Amino acid sequence: MLFAFVQKVCGLGGAAAPCRIDVDCQANASASLRRGLWSKDLVLTIGLPLVSGLELRQFAGVLAHEFGHFAQGAGMRLSYVIRKINFWFARVVYQRDEWDLNLERAARGIDWRVGLVLHGARGCVWLTRRILWGLMQAGHAISCFMLRQMEYDADTYEAKVAGSDVFESTSSRLHVLNVATEVAYNDVRQSWSSNRLPEDLPLLIEHKAGSLSADIHQKLSQAAASAKTGWFDTHPCDADRIRAARQLNQPGVFRLTEPATRLFSDFAGLSKTVTRNQYEKHFELEFTQENLIPAEEMLRESAASMQADAMVRKYYGGVNLSLKPLLRTGDLPPLTDGNALARWREARRASEALRAEAEQISTECIEKYNRRVELTSAHRLASAGFKVEPGEFGLPESATSAAEQESAGRLALDEISAAISDLLARLEPFVNALRDRVTLALGLAHANPIAGKPVAANETSELAALLAAVGAEMPRVHEIGSKLRAFTLLAQNRGNHSKPAQVDQALSQLAAELQALIGEIQGRLKPFRYPFPHARGQLSVAEYASSEKTAEHDWHRTYLDSDAHCDRLFALNYRLVGRILELADAAESSLQSDSAQDVVARGD
């Protein structure tokens, strides 16, 4: 049915039909020439997330837009030629060739009187390139203008087929699908840390699109409304395109609003095939059928992930939850007096009052952590005899030698570490209030027959103990991240050093430090069971945190395990916090009922 549908839409717009239809996993559609500039073989590429996220009328409009490009054969070819000429201008302007190098070398190494002539020649070359730069900018502006006009023309086809009124909703929907795609890809990255992959990406993206918060929708609308078209934009901004479509005032000739997936005989099967291709060809993942998560389980976990995100936003706001552990122990506080409910209310009030200040402290603290990563790299590189660019690593410009940079890096590291400690101390009141709020709510709910549930209590006890253990390791995980960056830079630049043995010594020292940190974490997390589904079955948190990839040598093993510990333990801490907050939020809802308050007041 898809091919017949495409033929009909082509007929409505008076465009040539494509010779081939490709599908991929992008929330987009595109038209291209299969055999180069002068070919008439047009290829239509359809992203399956686009199909699952649009109704037939919207989808027909998007196809009409692409077929409008098909009808722009001369325009497509002319813009192609202009872009090629622009590329040549850019290469001539920015790329230095052997003539430039020889001229510069000769001007510096010859008698000054002859050198004046050569420097004059270099000045002429520079002036010529400035002229070419101006021509390049003009050509770029012209080609961008042509591309924008081609977009307006293609929008006309879309409005005629689907209607001017649908054009705006389609534009908005495309932005939603693009954001949903990013969120879904982030889920893929997190699930792959457990060796698990969603088997149907278009379905996951559709689910994410339907679950985006009202705040995200509002931000997308505001961004679209405030955008302006620039001289060098290849596409007009949405506001300009919507305004132009409204002026056309086209009713549209296609009015069906059924799901666009009806055009495919087996959309689910095709989606799974395209998903596997996305993993293999684009993500370059090695996986088997056992790694793929069924659709039902995938959607269930996706919903749980979004609920956890919502809870983190509600309780933490913009505070980075890896800076301070939410729980210090897995035991809930004893309710030895009748003031527990009042203490919970006060903790809730305090956490909400302190959140805004905590968000500012958190932002500043993360900036300091990022600076510490760069300073650690600079210090380690300088210690190995490398000279770094001071500005790139935040070192004083006066530090020019390796010894000076090593000393400056060590001093800056001491200062930044002290600043981080001060910021973490200032964050403590908010975290203490939030900790009291969460633990008191859970303790009261478990002691309350109306709010408490034995299953939830058992889950809370297990997750709280694990969260306390994982949260306690966050400072060491941050330290691993800082040292891993330095380790990577040393390994990447080893071949550029005049004395590789000196770099090897620095790498060996860093590897030993990283392995020591990993060993400490492994020893403390080994007793804990990983609480979520994993492709490898039941395993400990220590096993989960370690990389299962085969290492080529000891340094490679250090890199793989360090990277895995950072990636997986940060994600696990976030997931555990989200689940604990979800349980605490349910407890708070119950505690606010009059019946629950009566039971607590009686001391039952």
C-alpha cells in the first residue's frame, strides 16, 4: 500500500515518483539523487519514527514536501554546483599547501633584504585569500538563500496536499519526535550498560513522544516562536515557514487522519529489522537476539524510567544527585516518639526552601569538577614531560615549560579541591533535609497499615541498603573519571613524545591508581545483588560495574573497567535514587490523608 500511496501523492504534486524507497531509524524524511548530479533516479528515505509518530494527513504532507524537492531538479543541481564551488573556495582560503610552507620557511631563513621581498609575497597571498574569503562568504549566502527558497517551494506542495492548517501541527510534531528520539537513544545507551537493547526503536520513540512533559512542550513552542532566520541558514525558521503556509490558505486535498503505520503490511516486523540495522551499522554494537528486550518489557521499563526522572526533578530540581549520598544507611530511622510526622513536615518544608540555593551550589560544583578533570590532565601530561597549551587546560599563560606547568597544575588542583570541599559542605543542609524527608516518610508509611505495604517495605529495605553503598562510592567514581581522562590523553599522545618510556612510567602509575580505586569499590559492592534485569542474568553490583569486554593488554583492561565503573555506577545511583523517591512520594501521598495522620497520632 505504501508504494501506491507514494504514487498518488506524487501525482497530486505533479512530481516524478522515486525509483526506490529506503527506510531508516531517523525521525525525518529526505530526497536524494542515487547516481550523482545529473541522475534522474530519485531515492526517497523515510524514517520509521516519522511513520509511527504521524497520522496519514501529516505523513502525506511530509512526503509531498520531499516530492516537491523532486520537482526541483534544476534547483537541486544548481545548488549542488554552488556548494561544490564554495567547498573549493573554503579549501583555498583555509588550507595551507606546500607553497605556503616553503615561502614562510625561506622568508625566515634568508638574508633580511631578500626576506622583505618574500614577506611581501606572503602578504599578497594573504590579501588574495581575503578576497577569496569574501567570494566564499557571498557564494555561501547565495547558496543558503537558494536552499531556503527551495524549502518554501517544497512547503507549498505540502500545504496543497495536507492543508495549511496541518502544516503548523506537523512542524510542531516533528520537533517533538526529534526530542523523543534523543531521549530514546539515551535509554538505549543506559540499557546497553546492562547488555540489553530495545528491539523496536520506532515504538520506543513513539512512546517517548507521548510522554514528554508539558514543560518540554512549552520550551519547544517558545524556541520555535522566538527563532529567527539568518543569512547563512539553509532552512527558514519555523515561524517564517508557518507564516508563509498560512498565507497560502490551502484547504488540502488529503484529509484522512488514521495512523500512517496502516500503509505498511508488517510495520512492527520492519521496525525491528531497521532497529537491528541501526545498532549494527550506526551504533556499531555487537549483540545477539538474547540482548534484545521484547516490546512490552521495553515500554514498561521506559515508563518506569520516566517516572524516576519525574521524581528526581520533583525532589532534587536541578541538583546533581551524585554530589552527596541521599542515604547513609539502609536502615530507616526509629520512630521512638510521637513527633515523627511533625519532623517529616519540617524536613519537607526545609528541603523545598533550600532547593533553589542548592541548585546554584550544584551548578558551581559541577563546573569545579569539570575544571578538576582538565587540571588533572594538564598536571599528568606535564609530569610526563609534555608541554600543553595553557589556555586549553586553564593554566596561567606564564607557565610555558613542562616543569612550570606541572607546578601550576598541582597548585591549581589543591585550590580546586578545596573549593569543591567548601561547596559540598554548603550543599549538606539541603541533602540532610531531603534525607530526613525521605526516610521519615518511608518509616511512617511502613509503620502505618493504611500507607504501608509489606512488599514495598521489603523492596525499600533492599534498595535503601544498596543505594547507601553505591552513593558512598560516588566520590571515588568522580575521581576515577578525572584520572581516566588523563590516562586517555597520555595514551593517545604517547607516540608524540621524544621519550616514550617516560610516558609509559606515567601511564603505569595512573593505571595502578585507577586499579586501586576500582579494587576498593569492587570489594565493598561485591556483597550486593544487582536489583534490575540484566542480559547476563543474576549478578552482583561489582560484576555489573566491571566491563565484560576482552582487553588486549593490562592498560586496556584498566581503561575498560574505569570507563565501565563511571558509566554504570553513575547510572545505577540515579536509577536507585529515582526508585527510592518514587516509593517516598507514594508514602507522602498516603501520609497527607487524614486517616493516616490519625493512626500515627494514636501511635499504632
